[in-house]
Amino acid sequence: MPYYRSVGSVPAKRHTQFRRDDGSLHAEELMGADGFSAESALLYHLHPPTALVSAEVVPGPADSLATAEPLLPRHFRTHSLAVGGDLVTGRRLLAGNGDVRISYAAAAGDSPLFRDAVGDQLVFLESGEAVLESVFGVLPVRAGDYVVVPAGVTHRWTTVGCRALVVEAVGSHVTPPDRYLSPRGQLLEGAPYCERDLRGPTEPLLVPDGPAEVLVRRRSGTGTSLTRYGYAHHPFDVVGWDGCLYPWALSVHDLQPLAGAVHQPPPIHQTFAGKGFVVCTFVPRVVDWHPDAVPAPYNHSNVGSDEVLFYVDGSFASRTGSGIGVGSISLHPAGFVHGPQPGAVERSLGVPRVDELAVMVDTFAPLQLAPAAAECEDEAYAWSWARG
Ligand SMILES: [Fe+2]
């Protein structure tokens, strides 16, 4: 997020001597996006963050992607996937392409230390609570929070139970849409959220020193691979940091949705952008006030876009009768024309507001599916528009 924060102790001038109580120097680390060409942070460790003592390949989960044939709209019931694991290793990849990977996790425990070199991660907490511990400090999160974890941030998740949709950028960053930002990065009037809504770590996180293992993920061919690093010192030894690169959270309950006299298209609900994909949020809101408005969405053809919709809470009036419910994910691929279920247009007339809460990921390259998608697919969905 391109605005400045400072947490804990940092020296008055960057790249100058910053000594510990015993007279030794802190170890300064620059964490920079896109090399040295974008946002960065300077972190001050008690110990060098470079003291690697071991490295081993870790067999990863089956995350093969394949084109699903025939071309069909699809419905996945995430709540029928098994509960267990953690928010890192317990992710079940559902769909992906060369730009983004979409996973679901029903986590029931703490994760190992993890660092993702593939891209920024966007974790949306559907339910429960969790704490993101990182070299930047502690960030408590709860149901309805989006959490952006920049690539390269060493972190771990603690939770006693939560459900989450995880959107992983492949080689890119998750940011507010450019059109929400001033030329120098301030969120503009007219954006559905502002800096006051963004939460970041507020205090350093220091744990007792000792050896630590960190799981590191990187791109490998068209997939990813995992390496387990052993370090001489625990990475959570940062006494202070400052800069414009850090994990941050935004609650969907803090969004101020935009509305119009007639039905507004999804880009008005956009929350984040990544390379080759966007993320939109549909929150409870007043809808169309034109006296003859049709609040239900019009039929539409997503030319050049695959549309993934994760149904989080409330009622989804345009999908009544389709089998869609809380925890459902629909995938409406490019080439398929979709719209409200039978009867939904008539039922929407005169409705003053909707209470839906849903997260949408639109990709601009076709999505392929992973084995976990088939595990929870409702194969009747494609024919639900003809059942009315
Ligand atoms: Fe759609």
C-alpha cells in the first residue's frame, strides 16, 4: 500500500549506524517490491536475516490445473471441502491461470512460518478470526476482512478456526485500482474506501531468539514449488520498520458502496486490482431508485473475462433456485451468457436494497480448474436457468 507507516524504533537517517544496547549494530533489511523500483520498507533486525543453515525441497499439494471441458458455468460448494490444516498448507487450490490462483481454506490451526515469492496474497476471511504475525508485527483479523500480504513478507497465521478465500497473484501485486488513486497515491474522493479504513501492524513482534524454519514458495514452471529454509535466528526479531510496504487489512464492513438510478455494472464495486484480474465486493446497499428500474442484473456475456463469485452472507436473490448458498463459488466463464435465475427479475422490481455480501474475482485469461474443484462441484448448476 503506497502510504507511509512507521512502527517501533528506527534510526533518524536510513542506512546509518543503529546500535543495540550492547553496542552492536542492528541488521538493516530493505524489502522492496519490483526490485528497487517500487514501494519498500526498511526493517531493523536484532540479528542478520540472512543466516541460512539448511534448505530442503518440500513436496507440495497436488495443484495441477487443467481446462475443464465442456465449457460450462460451474458451482463449487466450498463448505463440503474438508476442514483442517492451516491457512497456508491447508489451502485447496480450486482454479487458476498464469496471473492468479484461487484457493479455499477451512483452517483449524496455526501455520508454519511462510514466505511467498510468487506474488502478493489476498486473504478474505469468510468466518472466524485469525492473527497475521509477521516481521512487521501483529495484525488481528476477523470475518469480513481482506488481508493483503505482500510478496516476500515472512509471516504465519494463528487461528482456532476460520474459513477463507485466498487469491494469490502470480508475479504481481494486489493494490487499490489506479482510478481510485491520486497521481501520488492518495485514495481519492469517490473511492469506496479511504486510508482511515486500512489497518496495519502497530507494534513490533519480538519472539525469543532461536533456530527457525520458514517455508518459501516460488514459481516453478507453470506451477509452484516449496523449499523449507532453516535459519540460525527467528525472523521475528524486528525492533522497528518504516516505509510503504507492509501487510494491511480492510473490512468489507467499512466499504462505502456506490449506487445509481439503474443497475450499476460490477466495476463500480471494484476493491482491488492485480495483473490480469480484479476483485470486487458486493455489500449490502441501496439499489436503483429510478421508478422503472430493474434492480436485478441484466443478462451478460463476459467477453474476455472469467467471473468467479464467492457468496459470503445474506440472500442472493438473483440466484434463487440455482443451488447457490453461503460458501458457494460460481464460475461463469467467457463464452457463456448468464443472468438472473428464472423469476428473479420480476422479484427484484421495487426492491429498495439488497443485503448480499459477495466477493468477485474477474480474470482476463481463462481459468483452469484444480482437482479440489471437482471434489465440491454441483454438476446440476449449468442447467438451473432452464429449470424455471
Ligand atoms: Fe456476471
